[in-house]
Amino acid sequence: MRRITKISALILTDVLCINLAYIIALLLRFEFNISSNQFNHYIGVYLDNFIVITAVKILIFGLFGLYNSLWRYAGIEEIAKVLFSAVVSFLIIFIYLRLTHQVIPRGVQGICLFLDIILIGGSRVSYRYIRSLNQPGNLLSKVMYRKALTKVLIVGAGDAGASMIREIRQNPDAGKQVVAVIDDDRNKIGRRIVGKKIVGDRKYITKAVNKYGVDEIIIAIPSASKRQIQGIVNECNKTDCKVKILPAYIDLIDGKVSINKLRDVEIEDLLGRDPVSVNLNEISGYLEGKNVLVTGGGGSIGSELCRQISNFKPRRLIILDIYENSVYILVNELKRKYPELSIEAVICSVRNKQRLEEVFNKFKPHIVFHAAAHKHVPLMETNPKEAVLNNILGTKNIIDLSHDYLVENFVLISTDKAVNPANVMGATKRVAEMLTQDKSYNSKTCFSAVRFGNVLGSNGSVLPLFRKQIEMGGPVTVTHEDVTRYFMTIPEAVQLVIQAGAMAKGGEIFVLDMGDAVKIIDLAENVIRMSGFVPYVDIDIEITGLRPGEKLYEELLLDEEGVENTSHGNIFVAQPVNPSPALMEILSKGDNHLGDAIDAICKKEDEDVKEWLHEVVPNYRNNNL
């Protein structure tokens, strides 16, 4: 009913405009001399035909869609429709008068055509203008809704920025008003985009916020790299404004910019590098139709591995973990999403070789991703025996069984803490790397390892800790003002692991180009801001001192390893390094001797365990040794 009313109102308006145009055209042609015989004659001709003229023009306007457009959003296309429909109706009326031997001066008809375009088009534009009076950014709204408006600064004076300004204008319910625009292109500064002035580059953001009373900053540059976004967000974080961002073009499914596609800036946006991409053809080629075993499958990395592997149609996915709750939740999730996938849940410790052999014998995996490990640095410092048993003996068990059962690919999930380790966890993971490389020399199984830095959002990582501390009102704790870490997202870590399995020839340690190291104190400040608080004002940051086994700076490569490029631009491979003489001596005595050595050392004191680790990993530096 509302639509019919609107169309009726438009038709009535057009009827008035059509006839008003003829009367004004006759008055102009005869210089408003309404008493002249000529004026009276031609006005009579018009009155005899006004019903036909009006009906023809309304019909033509309808055929050109003038009553179907949303005139609230009228633009060039709608104005073009008015122009063409006016010209076509003019020609039809002109031919009609000729065929019926009636005369209205050509000058009158020409003026009438011009007036049709002005009046019909003007009525539409006026409708849009009147509707826009109540929208944010216009004079009436500024007076009536000044307190309710959120003042917005747009960063990016390109197509996306222009579209965002129009979107905000056309969506009064959003309660936003664009007050200025920022762009790094010096040639644009001082000019206007969709009526809004480009006031400066990113260095001007703080001044613009203060000058215009900005409440919210929208980064509208979908084509920007992660490094560019990082620089812009760093400038935005110097203010107290909320920061929103448009997703990258690849994430804008239909390519269209709209307010509801804005999202909060996330920590991933601040890593300063673009996400790692993978070669899906390579991956699907070695996973599809295979039995894939993931140890530690219920953990942060292991569970994401299972999710992504499920996309590549394995024959069977075997999820092995000692913690049944996480496995139970993951299996239910995967069964809902992949009802055709064969999933086996195995509750087992990697220390239990007899139970592991049952698993290998029953499911005969083609691919093994070994993610099971104790990874918490402070906990492993006070529980070194557990770290040795799980990270070394558990890895040796999986390596030996992968070799015995002719597994095609074995991928160890390692860590940057294995490089010049300063803690028990790192030292045990370095031993796991050496065991993996050593086995690769005399096995038909392709053994490789993947080494990466801290994983954002993984269980026990710094990000969930910060968020929990903020939730509790602070303070957020940082161990040292200068401590830095390399970071990657869980999906990136998993993609690298899967890609490594496809690229491996045997014996490699793959390393991700992780960009620049991130200062943890900067990360803490950003998390506080993204939670809606001001660092050191709403939430304090407390420096607690380095924990046992913690380094200021992490490394991704040993000095002697060097690095080689791979076919993947973001993935490198470390040169193989021979196991230490102490480990070589143990391994030379047979596969069971390492287990015997571990069993013997675990009967001694914790410091004896650390001394043994130092013998096996000479570059392990423990503060107490």
C-alpha cells in the first residue's frame, strides 16, 4: 500500500509538471501577453489535447522506469532516464500533432521539452534532498541530532572511501557523520571527495581528531597491505577513538562497501605482514584419500590442523590426544560439518608406545602431524622430567612407529624456542628436531619439521591472558619493557604445517617469514585499546620481570643453519645440522637406548635433568647451569 501511495504521488506530481510546462512555455513564447489572439488560439489547441499529451508522457515515463526507481538514492542513471523519457515523449507528441494537423509552435514545444527535464528531474532531486535533511551530516540533522551523532574520520580517499561516505549519508539509522578524510596521497590533500575535505595524511590523524571532535575512525582501504594497516592503526591508537576497518577486497564477497561490513581492528591486523597463502593443489594432492593422524589433536594447533585437513577429503582422520574433553568437542564439531568424513578419536599418551603401536597397526596412517607436546615455558622449568618424557620420548615413539609402518610423510610441529634454547621446553623441542632430522637419513618416510613463533590465541598464549586480565580490571602483566616475540595466527601456523608436508623432501626444518618481532608491551597496549580502555588510565600495565627460562628476544634460526628459499615466497628451509655428539652417541647404541637414558635421568633430580639436556643440546643455556 505504501508503495502504491508513493507511485500515485509521483504520477500526480508529473501530471502537474507536464501541464505546467506547457502553460509556462506558451507564456514565455508570447511574452505573457495573455490577451493576444495567438496566445488564446494556441492555448485552445493545448487544452483540446492536454489529456492525450499528459497520458502519452505518463505512459512513456512509466516505460522508462521513472516510477520504479528508489529516488531516495537517485543518481546519474535516474537523471538519464528522465532525459531520455522526456525526449522520446516530445518526439511522439510532435508526430501526433503533425498527423492530426494541429499546430503548436516549435518554439513552444522546445521550451516545453526543456521544462519537462527541469521540472520532472527537479521533483526527483528535490525528493532526495528533502529525505536527506534528516540524515546525519546535513544542517537540519546537525541542529536536531547534534548530541546523537558519531563523528567519523575516514582514512582512504579512494573508491572505498567515497562509497563509505555515501553509505553513511544514506543510512541515517547508523547515527554517523563524516567530518573529514585522511589520505597519504599529497595530491589529494585540500581537495574534496563526496563533499568532504581531505585534510591531511596519516600523520595528521591526531590533529584531525582534536580539531573535528572525532569519535570514530574508519579505515577504508581494502587494498592496503598488512604493513600499511599496521602503520595507520598505530597512528589511530594515539587517539582515544574507536577504530573500524573494511575487510580486504578478497574478504568482501560481493566487492561492495557497506557499513555492516565494517569490523573492529584485530590483533592480526597489527602483525605488519600479509597472511601466508598456500598452494591448495599441492596440499590436496597429498592429503586427499589418505589416512591422516594428528597427535595432540585436541590442542589449539592440533584442532585447527584437523579442521583444515578435513577440507581436503582424507579417507580417514585419526585424532589422538590424552585429553578426552577437547577431543570429544572437536569430533562432534567435525561430524556436524563433515558428515561423510570418517573420524577416529583415540585417547592415548604419546609416551605409551605399546598403545601407539596398536593405533598404527589398526589405522595404518599415510600422513602424521605430530603436535603433541608440553609447551608452557614456566611450567616445564619446574617440571623438566615431564618435558623430557613427553617432548623427547613421545616424539621418538611417533618417529619410530612412522618409520616402521612406512608412513609417507611425518611433520613435527616445533618452535622458535628450540633455537639457542634458554629453557627446558625449547631444549626438549630442539632434541625432537634433531631426532626427526636424524631419522630422515635412513628412512623411506619423509621426515620434516616446521618451526614458528608464538601463536596468537592458542591455549596458554599471551593474548588470552591479556584479555582475561583486562576482564578482571587489570593490571595487564608484561615481563619486561623490551621483550619481543614473533607472532602468527593459528590458521597461518596450520597452513604452514600442511604446506610443509607437501614441499618436504626429507630432513628439512621449515621456517615462516614472520615479519618484524612485536614488542609485548605494544601488544598489551593495543589489546587494552581494542577492549575499549585507555592504557595506564583505565587499565594499568605492570612489569613483573623475566620468568625462569624466558629470553628477551626469540630467534628463528641457529647461526650454523643458514636459510634457503623455497618455491613459496613466505617459507624458508633451514640447512640440516648434525645432532650433537652426545645425542649421536646415544642413538648409535640402538633405538631403545634413548628410552633407557631418559628413564635413568628421570630418576634423578631436576637439575640433573637440565644438565643432561645441556649435554645433548650444547647451545642450551640455563641460568642455573
